[in-house]
Amino acid sequence: MVLSCLLLGYADLVTTDEILHLGLGELNPFMQLAQAWFGVWWLVPKLGLTFVVMWLLWRSNNVYNIALVVAFCSTPVLNNLLLIAGTN
């Protein structure tokens, strides 16, 4: 399940990048700030946050909580896919 968190983080990164190429903006204020500060390197804090979440999940012993966090990590990807589909 921890690996699926990495895959979802990567999917979020790819879909967010596609949304930015379509001319839409980032809705997360923290990622907006990262994009303003780091420019094209905004990917680094986004992936860094994914690795922090993975590390915390790795240390957890509660499978239910891990599954809940992984499910929560899927929501931005689903939202991004809906936004991309709505623009086409």
C-alpha cells in the first residue's frame, strides 16, 4: 500500500502538469506558493511531500489508517482527471 502512495503521487504530479499545460491553475495554495517560489522546480516539494507521507505510512502499524491515507491521496488524481476530461 505504501508503494501505491508513490504511484498516486506520481499520477498527481503528471496530471497537475497536464492541467498547467492546458492553462488551468493549481488549486492547492501550498503548491501555488511552491510554483511561485520554485518555478519549474515545483515538482521537488510535491514529490518531497509524497516521500514524507510514504515514510510516515511505513512507520505505521495500522493497516486501516494506511488504507485511509492512500484513499485520500487518490482524490487529487481523480479530481485532476475530471478537470482534464472536462477541457477536452
